[in-house]
Amino acid sequence: MSRRPSRIPLPVNRLRPAAAGAGTVHLVHPGALAAGVHATLAEALPDGTGLTVLDLSALPDYWEAALTGGRAETTVEALAARLLAEFTGAYDGGPYALAGWSFGGVVAQAMVQQQSPADRPDRLVLLDSIAPTGEYQQPDEALEPELLLGWFAMYLGAKRGRPVRLEPGRTAGRGVDDGLPLVLDAAVAGGALAPDTPLPGLRKLYDTYVDGLLRNNRLTAPYRPEPAAVPLVLVTAERSLIPDDPTLGWRPLAPHGLEVHRSPGDHYTMLTRPDAAELIARLVRPTPVPAGTGAQKV
């Protein structure tokens, strides 16, 4: 069993304070990587614009599930309500934008649905987030080793700050036991891991990573989202988790419009690449909330 983290993150992380009247981007982050991974975006935002990360991994019902086999005693709606309360407490009354990366986009969309119409942002920005629709609400068995090993290689590269490049099809037909050594070899070749890295240690990291994915998959499976109440802006990575679907399943949930952009990098490195951050920064411009709407700091 994985150990409890020595330091539990805070649900609200102000990576960059906003200047008076400039506005703040609030970004829902699901963990996996530390909230500080969004520092590149903070630097790319216009002068004075703030960035606050709303971190799901600070919520015990969420993060503990990644340490106990991926079964969470909560729901998407409950997570959204908790983060919406954190957002309300952090909100300063100025212009704001709302975004969500990966599973954080699913929770961000649920947060918007729980807001009063007058308090909602004018759009929601989704960063390589897979829609919680029937097409992608799959049983655990659908997460096959070939798929998971490829995702894990991306994650490991982002976590270590060095690329872990698996040749296309390299893990086809392989299970975890015979596929993970290939990830280890690629990580060593790319400088992400030392040559003497033990395979059992990498297996523990892999198992924790997969438990996190299973947790998100199981939270999404029973969730039946309403169509988005605001227009959606989707930024997909060039090496997205689902590379064959440019909309990642969001079109049925976007009655007010779906705008799609392509970002350099993969699902993880899109958060740290300056060229990707410049693109995202242009899309998450804070907009004012009309006076008297009731969206006030409490």
C-alpha cells in the first residue's frame, strides 16, 4: 500500500496574486503533479493577471482513493461543491476565468453548473480534459496495459523533467510485467531515471499512478452531467491521452459552442512548455462579473 503523503497540499494555491482590477484565473487541478506545475502558465499571463490553483488532491475523499486501490467515497458533484466553496472563499470580486486540466475539467464543468447563472464565467477552458460522456465512461477493464503504459511514460517524463519516449506500438500486446521494463529502459535512455533504478520501485509508482486513473474513471462512470451552461474552450495536446478525437467527447455537452485549439506537447508537458503556456494564456482571459450578482467573497 502507498504511504500517506508527508505534506498534504492546500486546496487554494495562489501562484500569482492579481493586481487591482486585473482579474484572476482559477484553475482546477486534479493532482498527479504538484500544483506548482502551473507556474509556467502564471508567468505567461498578462501583467497583473493572477493565477489561483484549486487543488483536488487537497480533499481527503479524493486523494486517499489513490492510496487505497482507486475507490473514492465521494462523487463528482460533491467534489465540485467543495471546490466551489473554496473558490467562493478565495474570490475577490474582480474579473475571473475558470479552467480545468484533465479530470479537473470535469469537476470545473460541474462547478459551473452549480453556480447561479449570474455568477458563472463567460466560458470554461478545458485543458486536455476527457468529457464525462457515455463514449468515455468505460469499465476498468477498458484501461488496458498498452494504453496505461503509454500514459505512464508521459507522466514519468513530466515528473522527472526529462522525456520518456516509447516507440509507437512498442508495448502492443504486452502486459504490465513485460511492458514496464520497456518504460524503464526508455526512462534511463532519456535521463529521467538512473541506470540502477530498481524495477520494483518503478512498479510501485506505476501502481499508484494507475490507482489515480481508476479513481477518476470510477468517479466519472456513474456521473450524468448536464450540458454545459456556458461556451466551452478546449485545448488538446498534440500527444493527447485520446489522440484520435479532437473534441475529446465534449461536443454533446456544448450547446453554447465548443472552440477547439491544439497545444504543443503531451498531456503533461503542455503545462510546462512556454509555447503551450502562451497559447493557454490567451484563452483564459478573466472577464468581469456584473455588479450586484452576488458573486462576492465570503
